[in-house]
Amino acid sequence: MSEIKDFNVTYETLNEEGTFSEGDIVPGTVSFTLTKDTKVRSIFVKSTGEAHVHWTDYSDEYQTSNSAHRKYFEFKEFLFIEDAKGKSDRTVLSKGVHHFKFRFKIPEGNLPSSFKGLHGKIVYMLEAKLTRSWHCPIGLQKEINFVSKSYPRIEKVTVSTLECYCPQSGSVNKEVGFFSKGQVVMSATTYFLLIGDTISVVAIIWNSSSKTMRPKYNLQQITVYRAGTSTNSSCKSLCKIVGDTIAPYKEETASCQLQIPVDAIYTLYNCDIISVEYYVKVYLDIKFATDPEIMFPLIIGPSSLTSFRPNKALGPYLAGAAGNPSYRDFLPSVFPFKPYPARTGPGACGYPTPYPSQQRDYNNQWPHPAASSAFSSTAFKSSSRHIYKKGSVSCPNDCRLVLQHACIMKYSEIT
């Protein structure tokens, strides 16, 4: 029978979620009970942060094993250690309950969040171990739930970095059909989101052709594992919605809501062997034609980053140098246009003041775009390429409450 009972390691959490981030202090205790006086060689704690991927590729003739490993940090602290000769009385611990306190600091830096997937994981571990001469060591591991504070362009919140949260626009032109040609134009916006957020997607569709079509929306999670030059990727659909059929020669406004699952993984971009990205895929299902589609990236982060998100109301779209369509161009009969009063003074950043009818804590509010923009085009940056680029629009009031993806779709036959 072992003289050591109830060996345990615990750490104190800093928040309700039980998460830690870069620079946090992790205080803890190693505890155990001795049934008699026992000679102990050492007691120590070790903290590590590591990433690992592994998968096997199969072919008809052979199989290839792919793996990669990254170590972000490793710390070791001795709580008790015998002297050089091992004869000191201090190496003998008395019978009873013992507690050894420790503290360690998670290093600063660009560290990825904890992750577990099919072919890889990112793990932050706390290990406690007690060693004795001529005995097997006794150890215990506890996992630390680590959430990174580092996200794309979030480290410093300035006018330029707010563009990360501004709607990003994208468009695609496509010729479809065998005996006739058609054109589809789509534009949408994307934001920084939190777990559980709901995305309101609105599509204005002009079907000026003889074909029927149906809008479809898909929230996708794409995970990529990398080992050297090899990659292994998977695409998971988190939410799918199919809209109503659009009849020929009809104009319709289609809308839906896509919710970020509560168990979704945070966007993972700062690990070179594992990445997790999210996209809203918007496309038109057209019979006997190639379906035009466009992918709009999302950034999903923890609630601790709420303070980084802008608190301005969604303002009017501006037609930038790239020629992105605006609400003023496409929706004259859909929304009641009322101008925003112009903001002045420090921090205005070219963003409009919320319209009085927009209330906080109300989900699904429509913005009230201006009939004409009073903002300088220099306050916004245009993209030379529509997809995956920064948009020339202002930020929403609260990305969790007023979060709207506007999709402009147009299909017409070309004679």
C-alpha cells in the first residue's frame, strides 16, 4: 500500500468561464495525505503549451504518415527538493495532510486558443509530480482552458483596425445557361461575432430571366491541418437554410437567420499547423446552370473581446472605388430612407449617429440609410477586389444585436 493518498493539483480560476489568456497568473495548490512519515525526493509542477497534428494518407501502393509538433512554452517549478546528499531531515515529510502553493505566469505573445480536432490538438497542461527514491513517481495532469486575446487586427483598436469589424463586401458576376446567358451579382457584409450570435441575412433578388431559382445560405466551418507541405482539411456545415423559389421575371426580398452554435470553436488563425475559419456561403440554386456563389469570412471570438467591438449604428453603404453596390442603388422602395445627422468631434471616425428609432437590446433592427452620404470617402477604405477584402461601410450598433448580411443578387438573361 502506498503511503501517499489523495494526491491532487488544483488551480484557481479568474472568471466564470474558467479560462486563461496571455499574461494571466495561474495560482494553484498541490495537496496529498501521508499515512506515515515519508522520505520524498521532490515535488514539482510543470506547465506546457503545445500543438500537435497527425494523420495518415493512404493510396493503392503505400501509406504516408504526416505529423507536426509545436511547443509554445514549458515551465517547471520545484515546490520541494532534497538536498544534494539526500540526508537532510527536510527530505522527510511528516504524517498528515500537506499543501504546497504555486504560481506561474502564462507568457505574453501570440498564442493560439485551446483546440481539439480529428487530426490535431492545441493543449495547455498543468502537471504535478511527486518523486521518491526507488519508487515510481506519482503525478497528475490538469488541462487549462486557454483563450487567446490575439485576433486579426484586434491588438490595437484604432480607426483603421475597426475595419476588421466593418462589413466586408463581395460580389461575383457569372454567365449561366446553355442557350441563354445570365448574370448574377451578389454583395454581402461580414462581422466579428461571438458564440451564440445570430446573423440576419437579407437578399434582394431580381430574376429577369425565364428560369426559376432559389437562394441558399450555409454557415461553414473549415479546419485545416498542416504538416510540412501536406495538408488535411475538412468542411463542416453548421447551419443551412433554403429560401423560397423565385419565379421568372420576379423581384423578391429573401431573408433568413443563421445562428452561431454555442459549441462552436473560436476562429483559429495564429497556429501554423492548425487553422479554423468560418464563412457564410450565399448562392443561387438555378436549374441547368452553374450556381453562382460567394464566400464571406467571419471571425468568431470569445465574449471577453466584446469591448473591442464598435458600438456604432449601421450606417449607409458607400459606393467606393471598387464599385460595390449600395443600398441607395438597389433598395429605393424597400427601406424608408432617412438621413443620419452628421457626427463631429474626436472619435467620430466618419461613422453615423444611431437613428432615434433604433433601440439597444433589440435584435433584428433595420438601419435607416441616408438618401445621400455626407461622409468623405477618405474615411473609408475601398478594396480593389471584392471578396475577402475590407468593405467601405460603417460599423453596426452592436454586432450581437444588429448584425445584418445584405446580399444583392440579380439574374437576367442576356440576349
